[in-house]
Amino acid sequence: MIRVNNLYKEFDGRDVLKNISIEYKPGECSLIIGASGSGKTVLLKSLVGLHIPEKGEIWYGDKLFTKMKDKEKKSIRKEMGMLFQGSALFDFATVEENIMFPMDFFTDWSLEQKLERANFCLKRVNLENANKKYPNELSGGMQKRVGIARAIALNPKYLFCDEPNSGLDPTTSIVIDRLIQEITQEYNITTVINTHDMNSVMEIGDKIGFIYKGSKLWEGSNKEILHSDCKELNDFVFANKMAQQLRALMNK
Amino acid sequence: MGEYWLLMLKVFQKPEKWRVFFKQCAFEAQKLTLDSIPLISVISIFIGAVAVIQTVNNLDNPFIPKMYVGYMAREILVLEFCSTMVALILAGKIGSNIASEIGSMRITEQIDAMEIMGVNSANYLILPKITSSVILSPFVMLSSFAIGLLGGAAIVFATGAVTMAQYVEGLQFAFKIHYVYYSIAKMAVFTFIITSLASYFGYYAKGGSLGVGRSSTLSIVISSVLILVFDLALTKLLL
């Protein structure tokens, strides 16, 4: 479980996150949603320790992450996997080398064991026969799958996904969403996904936190989001005409 | 300045896995140093040849022995060309390579990915570059020196401006091994400046592809200036 208490983050005197408190549970896909520039990426990067918050606490289980020194954070980081918006696969490495990268550092496995694990992860994300390819030889969807395979290589307890669907077509987006959801449930991972894709919200949003101008304005599930009375959330969810018409029909 | 030293503190830590470190060192040695040898060889041959021609033209006084052509070529090469000039060339070649490679990794979040895995990205990416380049710097300097002398010999052979015996006699005349050590020491310092500064500018690159270009340019400009400043300081100190 991840617990965030009263988190504040500022850049150049401007508050980017204001008093954020939220909990993320294992086996659930928890989504952070909000418009571009609302602070959701800053929140995600604060959770993984890439940004240091000015105030507030982040707990991983019973460990206070925000008060840990860099060396102590390492033990938590070994339990994290992250899928980046642009996949962030290492250009210099093949698909299987990318997946074996964390194993090279944190395990004493033989090459055969590492290859076996890499192949298992690739099979899990339905991407076989791509072992020897370099990231630039893969499509966007394939890169995301390799990113997921790399993120789960060491059986993480926590999985973070930054805009996993950006740049993907709707069909591939759903495939990636379902894959993340399956993996979350299968391995009982605490998954936090940062997105502004409403298809993802409706598909896998077990728990959703809506961020507006750095503050958390609403929290609920995908079943509750369509019936919220939060104006800013409704403006975000029902932004396009089709959604507005759908809402009018629902209200009738 | 403070940011640079903080980065160096992060770089000079015990590698997570020595096997990974040595593998990276071998890879970087090939990419940064051994792949630069052809360029350095070509330039050294021509500079050696030019040094001989210019010396011949300037030593037309019959009272000055012809063997001084070899002596002058050797001194030009060992004292300045094989360390300072070669370092300036390397600042362009490997400096831009390192800054753009690490800068691209920064803006495409590959460095963030390493950090989240718990890998010390600075140590993994930068230490092998600095270590392999500095360790191989005497080899680069000596190669450039030897090839430069061969370039001089080739022009002596082709033009007959002096005899080969005179040229070789000049090369052996008043030879001070200390100058070779001085040149090797300079080369090691310059290589450290090039690799660490280029890594620094790449590691903190911001602002997309323009930022990567800017970091690459800055690394070349600042490395070149520092090479000249340290050339002066080391010459005063060591000679």
C-alpha cells in the first residue's frame, strides 16, 4: 500500500501540488486524472522519488519514503517498476537486454536464468520473437509492452505508469490497459496510473483521483465518476459534445 | 560548479556490480578511444609532415645542422601537439558524442528509468567513460607521437629535404623522457576534463533536442577553454 499525506510541491515559488492526500491499495489500478498541467505527472514523479516534495509524507507500507536517504530509498526502488510515457527503453540495448537490465544489477542469476525470466516477461505481455530487436525497430504499442515487461522483470510490489496510452490508437490502448490490469490483479501489485484518457478511466479505474490545478478535488471509482457533482470533474469528463449528449441522456 | 562536483561525487562511488562496470569500460574504451585512433592517426601524420616541412624552410642557415629538423619535429609533437592539439580534437569528437548521448537519455527519460530501478545512473553511465578514457590516454598520446614522427619520416623520404639519417639523428638528439611523461600527464588531465564535462552537460540537459544540441556545444566550448587553461598551468607546474 502507498499512502500520501498532505503533499506539497512547488517549482520556482509556484505551487504545483497542494495538500494531496490519497491511498493506493494492492491489486487495484489507481488512476490519477486531470487536464494537462494539472500536476499529475509531478505527483507521480514525487511518488517514485524523482521530485522531492516541499512538505508532506509518502509511505510505502510502514516505511516513510520522504524521510529516507538516497541509499535507503534504493530498497524501495528495487520493488518499483515504471512504465514511462515515451517507454524510456534503453536505445543501446535490445529488447531482452532492456528487460535483463535490472536483473544484471540486483540479482546473481546466471545468463540462462535471466534469459528465461526475460522470455517469461515477454510472453506475459504477448510479445515473443522480438528479443533481439532494438527499441527503434518496434512500434509504439510494442515499445509499451516491452516497457511493461521490463517493469515487471523483478516482480515489483509497485507499478507506476505515466500516460501509458499516449500516442497509441484506441484498440492498442485498450490492449495495454487490460494488460496492466491483468498484471496488477495477477501479482497483487499496487498500480498507479497517470492518464487523461477517459477510455482508460472507464476500463480499468478501480480508484480514481482527480487533480485540478494541483489539488485533489475528487476521489472515487469508474462507476461513480459519471454521477459526480464536482463541476471541474464534469467539465473534464464531459469535455466533448458526444459526452455532453450522453450526459444529457443519462440525466433524462 | 557545485552541481558539477555533486555529480562527480555521485559518479565516483563503488559500482553496483563490478562485472557490469568492466563490461561498460570495455565498451566505452572501444567507442570513445579506439574508434578515435584513425582520426588521430590521420591528423598526426599530416602534422608530423607539416612540422618537418616548416622546420626545413626555417632552417636554411648552413651553420645549423640539418638533424635539427628531426629534433624540432619531435619537440613540437611531444610538447604540444600530441597532448593539447589531440585533446582539442577529442573534445570535439568524443565530447559531443558523450554530451549528446547522455543528453538524449536524459530527455527521453532513460536516466529517470535507471534511477527508479535503483541504479546509480551517473555511476553506471559516466564512470566507465571517464575511467576507460583516462586509462587509455597515454596510449592515445604515444600513438599520436609515433604516427606523427612517421609522418615526418614520410615527408623526409618523399622530398629528400634532409637525409633519413639526419632526421633519425635529430629524433634521438637531446631526448628527454620527462617530456613524454609531461605529455602523458597533460593528456590524462585533458581527457578527464573532456569526459567529465561532456557527461555533466549531457546529464543536466533540458529542453528537448535543442537542449541536447546546446549541451553538446557547451561541452566542446568549455572543455576547449579549460584544456588551454590547464595546458598553461601544467606547463608552468611540470616543466
